[in-house]
Amino acid sequence: MTEVQERSRLQSYFDGTGFERLSAIYGQEECAGFRRAVREGHRRVVQTVVSWLHPQIPFETEDVLDAGCGTGALSIPLAQAGVRVDGIDFSHRMIATAKERGRQAGVPGGFLSFEVRDLESVDRPYNTIVCIDVLARYSTEASVDILQHLSSLARRRLVLTFTPKTSMDYVWRAIGALYARRQGAVPLYTHRRADILKALELFGWTIYREAKFTAGFRSYFCRLIEARRTPVEKQEGAKEK
């Protein structure tokens, strides 16, 4: 399956069955078990991203791209804190829900916009780009391509999550593949931390900080990274070596 075909399959999934499942997880209704664990893990990631960005940037002059924003779980609290946020997602249903939730949250005009777009179609720069729970849907090769494109747009800061590989990956892959076949879901991908860090360094980033999140029995499992632009002199020094 080509990258284009895989992207088309993901878009169809998140406008259909995937939207229904994620809406149940990230909605307001009570949930339990696996869904509750995923909701809690994601909530902690959102809180951490907001806390990382909030004290460091002059929000009145900051602009943020939430790449793969889903239903606005991160975009909305960032906008409520006073930052200008553009949220994009290739799912029409996700964006429609995000717009409604933003309206219900009473976010001040001019601070928040949502649009149906592919990541690859974005061509304007942003001071900060966040990409949460996106790379888990792509192979490592495709994820590196995504990071390269986002790196060409982010001026100062790139914040992302990925699911790290573990020694038990072969077990989780087998379980996940069985579940995906039975439920009609798309597969999840894990990535070697070294591969993600190598790509970020190649694209001019220095890791500023990291955090690991686990909720439930691997129901939600990811690593959060904040990367900042590597000073030009350090990049040149690395090239000389």
C-alpha cells in the first residue's frame, strides 16, 4: 500500500468508524475500562503541553498549528489560555465537532480556527507546531516524512508524541492486528526513540525535554517531546564532524 493509499484509508476511517470510537473516548459522556484509560492518558498529555508552553511564550504574539487536531482537545484549551491556534485535520467529522466544541467553550474570536486539511498541504510558517497522537498512525518512514515537512514550517518549537518500541512489541503487534481485523480499525505503529531523535536532529532540532505517559495496561502509552531550534553554529559544527 502506497503512502497516498494509506492516507486515504486513514481519512475514510476517521470520517467513519474511527470518528465514532474516538468521539466516545474523548467526549463528555461517562466511559470505563480501555476508553477511560485512553481518555485519562490523553488528558494528561494535553495538560502537560499547555503547561509547557504557557509560562514560556508571550501568547499574545504566539501562533500555534495543532497538526492533526481531532476534535480540538488541545486546540481549545490553548486558545482559552490566549494563544492563536489553527487546528487542522483531514477528517471532516472531526473538524465539524471541533468547531462546535470551540463555540460551546466560548473561545474569544480571532484566537481559534479549524480547517479540513492534510498536513502536507500546510505551507505557512508557525512559531510552534504541536502534533499529538498522529505518528502512532504512520510507519516510521512516513513519520519521518511528516516531521521533515513540519520542521520546514516550525520556527521555534516542535512538540510531538510517538509510541516507543519495547521488547514486547511483537506481542502488542499481534494483539493489535487481531483487534484491528475484528473491529475494522487501522493499525497502530511504534517507533524507536533513536529513529525519532535522529530525524529531529537532522531537521535542525535539539530535544529540550521529554515525558512518558502510561494509562491502563498499555491502553495509552506514549512519549512526549518538546524540541527547539538548534543554534546555527551548533548545526554547522555537527556537519563538520
